[in-house]
Amino acid sequence: MRTAYAVALSVLRQPADAEDVAQETMVTAWQKLDQLDDPGRFRAWVLQIARRRALNFRRDESARRELPLDAAAPVASGEATDRETLRHDLRARLLGAMDGLTDEERTVLLLHDLDGLKHREIAASLDLPAGTVRYHLFNARRAVRARLADERQEDDHA
Amino acid sequence: MRDDPLDLTPLDPSQDPERWRGRMDAVMQRVEPSIRSRAAAAPTVLELIRGWARVAVPAAAVTAGLVLGISQAVSAPKGPNLAGTDPVEQWLAGDVTIPAWLRAERPPSPTDLLLGLGGAR
């Protein structure tokens, strides 16, 4: 389910929406398990479902929603509020730093650094050469780091 | 150039375990009926064995019949009764009358030859 979440997040860039899509993806995968010809391709199959669902979700939501759900700060109390606010802020920064990435770079980055898949697993799941996966990962990390460093500098100057 | 993994923990949904477990439970609740119906439709072990037996028993019977037939044909005793009309088989079976001229170790006379060609028996 985390893998489905990572792919959905790469498309939607909203954790709450990505969770919804990941949940729907797993339900669909279970219900359509009979349609899976090669059990060895299970992960790739789930990723395809997640991606398709996320794209549909984005298409439907963009017509409906102006303010993303995740942009609203969580409402809680005391220490939990601080922790949640901090996490929310970090999340927003990370997602913002990923904005400049291509869909493929973002997917590879999230599958590797968030879900913990190996290069060859990502390559097999996305039907890409392992070298391309490494290349996307390298570029994505470099771009995100540069963007975060720029933001930090801007914060320091402010 | 640094290429360590980025710390994406803030994006990890399992950082909020309760919420994440709730998501998992919701998935399980929704797929449970399909799991149950699939389990009900799946053949039991006995049904599987019965299915195999339906094919395996006739195949075993045919194989056993073939093996028995071949082994009987191979091990059947050979004797005079197997000799047919072939002169060599007859001779091997000891069923040939040796002509008198041959027993006497003399050349055959015209009469001996005629008798031999026309059949001594």
C-alpha cells in the first residue's frame, strides 16, 4: 500500500489525496486479482492501477477543488499541535521542492527514498532500464537538495 | 556530489500509525467479501485429489495393461509349436526329414532330386 501511496503522491502531490488513492488502489487490486496474468508482475500491476487512479483523481479534483486539503493546517491541541504543525511544514517544503521534478523523477525518488525499493525493483515496476532509474534518482535528489538549500538561504536572509 | 537518500520521513503515511492502520482496516473491510467468495469457490483438497484421480486412474490402467502385454510377449517360451512353414524354422525345430542320399553321403540321383523338389512328405 505504501508503494501505491508513493506513486499516487508523485502524481497528486497531496498526501491526503494520495492516501485515498492508495486505499482505492488496494481495493481494486484485490477485487481484480483474477486479471493478473503473471504474479511476478504484481507490484508493477498495482503501480499501474495507482497511477491511473491518481491521474483520474487529479483530473476530477482539479475541476472541483480550488484549495488543496493538505494546504490547511491541522487542528489539534498542545504538543500534538506543534508536532503536527512541524510535520506539516516539512511536508509542504519537501513537496514544494519536488515541484520542479518530472513525474518520472518524482516517482523514482518516492519509490526509492520513501518506499525503500531497490533500483532494479523500480526498473522492473516502471518498465525502465536500471541505468535510467539511477539517473532520475540522482537528478531528483540533486534538484530537491538545491531547492531546499535555496529556501533555507531565503529564510536566513528574511 | 552527494547522492545519499533524502529524508522523506515527513511524507511517510505510517508516521501516523493510527491513521495508517485505519486505512489498512478500511481496505480489509472492503475486500473481505471478495476474499470470502474466492475462498468458497476454491476447490478443497479432497476435490483436487478426486480431480487428479479421474485422470490418473484410467491412465495407470492403460499403462499397466501395456506393460503386462509387452512383458508376456517377451517372456513367452519358444518351442517346436512356434515353428511355421519356413524350412529354416522347421529345421531348427527338428521337423525335417533328412533325405536318404544325404544320410548315405552320396550324390543325389535324378529320382532323389525329383522327390526333393516335389516334397518328401
